[in-house]
Amino acid sequence: MTHHSPRRSHTAVWVLVTILLAVAVGGTLAVPIYARSTPALGSFPFFYWYQLLLVPVVAILAGIAYLLTRSPDREAASRADASGGPR
């Protein structure tokens, strides 16, 4: 019986995932960028609306990173399981 190791994704995909997640974390940790009150959006200072805007942006970036790291083999297997196909 031979054992095949799972195929690794291309290095470029992992570099892109790293950049996406670094942007998400860096935007949150770079406090001097958003530690100010102007420009205000309505009655919200910049500090608050930047953080509120960052929540969906980080979610989108993390979702893209997740989709990039999914293995095509696992995706095909999950579709077969959902349709009741053979394992």
C-alpha cells in the first residue's frame, strides 16, 4: 500500500494569503494611523468609524485567505458528501 502525501498549494498562494492576513492585522495594530478624532463621520470621530469599517474588511480578507487555502480535493469530497455520493 502506498501512502501519498497531500499536495501542497503553490507558494504564490501562500504568499498572497500571508499578505492578506498581514494587511488585516497590520491595519488593526497600526494605532497611530487611526488614533485621532478628525475627520469625523457625522458625530463619530475617525477612531470609531475606522474600527467599525475595519471589521467587515478584515472578515472579507480572512474569507478570501480561507478560500485560497482550501484544497480542491477536500472541496470535491465535501461536495460528494453533501450529495450523498460514494466516499
